[in-house]
Amino acid sequence: MTDRTRRISHPLSIVVNIKGKRFLDEGEDISSFTYAKYGQYCLQQPQLIAFHIFDAKVKGLIEDYYLTGRCTEANSIKELAEDLEIDADSLLQTIEEFNAGAKTPNAYDHIHKDGNSTVGVHPPKSNWAQKIDTPLTPPMACGAALPLLTGEFGRIDSPRF
């Protein structure tokens, strides 16, 4: 196991599968309480892989571990999807639906549950919901997360990464 397998900034992102669809509540709780469960969700996804998509609003909060693996940067959501071989139309629709449902009545607090959630989005995001609308510099970034076997000392190997 190496730093390439550690990906626990998921509450700051949206997590999508290869089909460009969200499949879990990234904001259910802090990562210390959800990473093992989320690994199980990843194991149920096509090609056993998930992608964390971040917005520039959280750039300074993303763990440095993401830089030890493959990080993709692009000038648009479509370009990002194509580079990662994610269904581009589906990813764009997922992000548009997420953004439409993201409600942020409270100050953003990345350490504590802030109640900023989505409405009318499935699956919901219970906390830390922020629109994916502020490009990173370079514009978009995404980290691939391979599911860990947290009870074993190893990881699922993928020929993609």
C-alpha cells in the first residue's frame, strides 16, 4: 500500500463512476467515518473505479496524496470526461443536476458537518455540497480512487492507473 491508494478528500468533491454518475452521499460524514463504506460502494461500480471531481473553492483543502497518483486537468467538463474515458454527456448532466440541487445556506465548514446539502438529487449530498462551477487553475482536476480492501493490507490493482 502506498500514498497512491489514499484518497479521503471525497467530502470535498463529487464522486462519479466511469459512466459519469454519482453513486454515494459524499457528505454523509467526515472521511474517517466513511472511507471503508465508500470503498465497498466503489467495488460495486463498473471497472471498480471512482473519480473525485473538485471545484477550485476547495483547492487548498485537497490532500497532497492526490498529487502522488494520476491527476487529470482539463479546460472543460467535457474534456475532463474524455481524458478519463468517462461518458461525457452523462458527467455533464450529473454535474448540472448536482449544481441545480446544491443548497448552501450555511457558511462552508470543511471540518464539521455544515448542513449544506442537495435537494432533489439522488443520491443526496448531506453536507459540504458546493456547486462544481469554479474552474481550477489549470481549469479542472480529478483524482482516480481505487477501492482499498481496508481489512487487508493491499489494494485492487487496475491496469488503467
